[in-house]
Amino acid sequence: MELVLSRIRDCIWGVGLAAMLICTGAVYTVKLKGIQFRMFSILKKSDSKPSVSTIRTVCMSLGAAMGTGNIAGTASAIAVGGAGAVFWMWVSAFFGMALVYAENKLSAIYSDNRLKGPAAYLSRGLGSPLLAGIFTFSSILAAVGMGGMSQANTFYRSLSEYRTISPVIIFTFIFLTVLFITSGSAKRIGTAAQYMLPLASAAYGAVCITVILLHFSAVPDTLRKIVSEALGIRQFAGGFAGSALAVGIRRGVFSNEAGLGSSPLLHSSGDNKTDFAAWSMFEVFFDTMVCCTLTALTVLTASHDTTVDSAIATLIGDRSECFLAIINGLFALCTIIGWYYCGEKSFLHITHGRSRYIFCFAFSLLCAVGAVINAETVWIISDIFNALMAVPNLIGLLFLMNKVRNV
């Protein structure tokens, strides 16, 4: 089964979809006149004093993106695609900033209390209920796969490296924790992310920066290696750049979610006065350009086996496993509850607002199951569901381009 799923994943996530993401982002970058370079000025102009509701919504959205993909996903990209994969993660994030801006602008135009996010602009703007239905169904699967099962699995694997714990205990803990948070309102989910995300980000960032400074002499060579392995002639001749490109884009999307359509779903919980299109660009920037880059430099400068654990061990020794277990747990929970909100929105649309608690229970249960099954299978399933979300969303972005105005 895993071999079949892997072939499906490789077929969907070939260079074609990666190129579609980059090209759509590049077209929007040109249309919006390099809006990425004006991100901070737009933020300052649009929302100089963000409300508590805005902060909660941004933390929930950023938390959904900043999961274990920033740690395990980045290290996995390097292990599979080499250092060059990091370059394509940067490319994905740069063009992804234009994509999420467009997604949120289109969502603001076509959403109402009944229908929000990509489903709204695919159905009403593009006039395609079929694509809207495909996106909605795929977003539920992605919420369970990428947002729930893969995050819980990475947390369990990280915890297992630190201490042997019964899978039954982990299963019960994840199930009850996720169920408690998600059974509340969007306010409870946003509040949980508001407290957990800054704590995890600050602690992880401080440790990574310290490790990089301790190995700073290796940084110039590492940066050259990232670029040369992404664009080098020998890598192209051997087909390695294609692997680095596909893996880098795939892991970049897994990390920052640009182009998937999850961002406008998450931001739909915020107040209508806030320009979440501007905030969404910052979320992609912070997620990939800052956090994933810190992980990549930490691994490439200090690790002997392309793992975050061995790199951080050069600073804190045997305590690195305990530290990563805690950080992975916080990041994983932030992502799980953020993606739950995406899945819930889509599920309630399909069921016409009914059966919320059934989805809540099923989501929590599947997250707990994902923690204790084969890790590679979970990652493969997550990649497939990501692609199924991205394709209809990118089609909508391309055909509704004239509706997105520059600022």
C-alpha cells in the first residue's frame, strides 16, 4: 500500500505541480508589482494597532503553518533533496507570499456567512461548484492528514527518542487534548495558539541562532552549497535538481501552505475590518524565510547526519531530545488546532452546518491514530491531500486574476 501511495504522490507532486505553483506566484508577483517587498509598509498602513481578535486569528493561522514541518519537514527535505531543496523552499515562499495575498483578497470579495474561502470564489467567482466541491472535500482530508495525523506522528516519534512511552498513553493524551481544545469555539482555538506559538517560536529560534553562531564559520560555505546544489550544472545533468526542486516546493508548501487555500479559511474567523491579505504574507515570510531557514542553517552547519537533534546536541548535549520533544509538541498542537478549524469550516459547509461535534470527535480520534502508525505513510498521505487542495485553488487564482487589485 505504501508503495502505491508513494507512486501516486510522486505522480501528482512532479515538476508539473511545482512549476504551476511557482508560475502562478510569479504571475501574481508581476501583476502586484513585487508586493512582497512592500509587505511591512502595507501592514503598517492597514492595521497599525491590531485588535485582540486580529492577534488571535494571526496566531491561529501562523500556528497552523508553523508545525513540525518547520523542524522535521525541513530536515527531511535536506535529507531527500540535498541542500538545494532549501533554495526551492525559499522560492516557494517568495512567490507564495503573492499567492496568499491573492487568496485572501478573493476570499474577501466573494465570502459571506454561508460560504467562505476558496470554495466561495471557486463557486461564485469562477462559477464552478465542481471545483469548489473538490476543494472542500480535499481540505477536510488535508486537515486530517497534514494538519492532524502527520503532526501528531512527528510529536510521538520525537517523544519516543527521548523516552519510551506506551502508544496507548500517547494515543489517549493526544485524543483528549485535541478534543478539549477543538470542542470549544474559534476563540478558544485562537487563544490556545496565541499563548503556545510565541513561546515555542522564541525558544526554538533562540537555540537555533545560538547553534548557528557557534558554527558561524561554516555559514558562507553552507549558503553557497544551497545555491549550487539547486542550480548547478552537474545536478541538472544527473537529475538531482529536479528532485531538489520537487522536494523543496513540496516541503515549502507543507510548511507555509501558500497556494493551498487554507489561509483564507483560517482568516475568516477574524474581524472584517482587518486586511488579512497583508497579514497572510507576513505569516509565509516568518514561517519559511525565518523559521525554516533557521532549521536549515542549523542542520547544514552543525549536524553530522542531517537531523535537528544532532545539530542542537552540539549546544545542549543529551537534553536536545527532551527540548525537541517539547517544541515539537507545542508546534504540532498549534498546527492541529489551526487545521481543525479549516476542516471544520469545510465539513460544516458540506453538512449545512450540522454534525460539528461528530467532526470534532472524528478529527481528534484520527489525530491520535496518526501518532502511532507508520510515519512515512502519514507523510505520503499528507502530500497527496495537499496537492488535491492546491490544484483547484490555483485554477481559481489564475482565472480570477483580474479581480485582485494592487495596493
